[in-house]
Amino acid sequence: MTATTELPIEGALPELAGATAWLNSEPLTPAGLRGKVVVVQFCTFSCVNWLRTLPYVKAWAGKYRNDGLVVIGAHSPEFPFEHDLDKIRSALEGMGVDYPIAVDNEFAVWRAFDNAYWPALYFVDAEGRIRHHHFGEEDYERSERVIQQLLAEAGSDDIDGDLVSVEPDGVYLAAEGHTVGSPETYVGYARATGFASPGGLEPDRNRVYAEPPRLKLNHWALSGNWTAGPQTTTLNEPGGRIVHRFHGRDLNLVLGSRADGGPIRFLVQIDGKPPNGARGLDVDERGTGTVSEEGLYQLVRQDGPVTERTFEITFLDAGAQAYVFTFG
């Protein structure tokens, strides 16, 4: 291990009793965790920033479990569909998450930590004291060294000082910061920015929208009959489109399906053409795909030089729900 540094005491591990349910574990308490090193991470399953940290957190949970580490995910939902326990369970099982999850639908655990971020990591020593935190992505080496240090302080012998070897791919691949020129863009009216359809978004009513002749960078527009809600905008008739002028290697869009759960077909184009080699994980080279469940869909991953492009998605069925664009 590398030389240790003094870690401050930032507070005590708060009670977790506000969780509305637990996955992969019986309810955990600070008293029951005493003697263990604990890492608590706040997450929500459609958040791309959290998804990019997941390979590292899973690797730490596996490597150091027998040394006395307990990783706890606090799932605090951003969107309504992320409150559904079956959907949370299905999503996390599909990602191979097997450590305890505190389902924090009422944000009680969030408030107990005075947290404000997805993702956020809190590192707790064997005496129940918070000794370090990190908000957002990256800083993986420092985070793992803190885990190693706290385990050593707790008396664990022969801790492997090597760092975990992680090679993320797909949606878990870190953003290329120097190529990302577009910010997170919400489609619901409560946080929408850059909306360019004439007349703006009209809250909570059906309306036929049109695209402007041209889009500036980081502007987006609707075409067709949509209803804009505070968090999501819903397509009322088949054939509606969303267009976005963006700059980034990846374009992701959090999408939901019809109220009855039926699939929704869509077609993606980039600069008016099929994506071919620039397709994301959730479309084929012709740009076709299906919304089968609520979550994050990777629709573009550019395979060449990253330039300013126009993204278009046309939904062939009514009922599509669009929440937020993210970029990588």
C-alpha cells in the first residue's frame, strides 16, 4: 500500500431506518455495522454518471468483502419510474449488483447524510465515523486507497495493495471530457433549457410542435403532438420527433414506454442519415430500436472524430416518454 494520510472525522454514519425497503440484505443499522468499514453510495438506476462508477464500486465490493468492507447502495430516485421496487430490482440485477441496497424512495437516507449529488460516496470507518467523501465520477484511485487505509486501521491484515483492474465498456465507459460540448438537457418543462420549437413548451397540455429551420448547438426541438410535463414529455400520436444539435462522443436519452408497458419503436438518424458506425448500444446500424422499459438508452456513440452533429429520433408508436439527454 502507499503511504497513508490523515483522514478527518466528518461525522457519524446516520441511521438508515428511513429506507422504504432493502434489496440483497436485511435492514442494516449503524450499530450492526460497527466493526466493518462501510462505503455508502447514492445512486439512481437511470443516471449515467452513476452507471460510469458502477464497475469500480462492484469491483471494490467483491475484492474487499472478506477483509471487512460492506458496500451499501442508497437508491434515491430521480424520476417517478425509479420508485417502483420491481423495476429497481430488475435493473440492478441486470447490472450484476449484489451488495445491499437501501431503497430510499422518501429521500430519508439522502437527508440524513445531507446529500445533494448522484453519485456520491461516503467512507465510514469501523467505529462508525465518516472519514472521507467524493461527489461525482472519477477519483477512483484515491477512493480505493481510502478503503484500504480504513481496513488497515480496523486491523485487517494482508490487504492486497494493488488497485482493482477495471476496463469499462458500453454505457459504463467514462466520458471523454475534452470532447463533451453539450450539457445534460432535461425534456420536462421544470428544468428544460435550450428548447427551440416556436412558442416554447406549454405545460401540461396537448400541443402540436414544429421544428425550427435550423438548430444552434445545444438546442433541441419537438415535432408532432406532445404533452410536456414537469419531468417528462409524452408523445400523443405516432410519428413525433425530437431533434437535438449536440457535441459529444455519446448521446444518451432516458426514455419510458406506454402506460400499458407496450413497446415503442423508434428510428434514429444523425445529420439526416442512418447512424451506421456511430450507433449506440440500443440501436442497430439502420438506427432502429425499441423502448421496452424505462431507463437510459445509449443512442449515439461516434466512432471517429467528434464533431457537432444533429440527432433525430422519430417514434413510430404513441406513448413515448422522454426525460433527459446526457452526453459522453
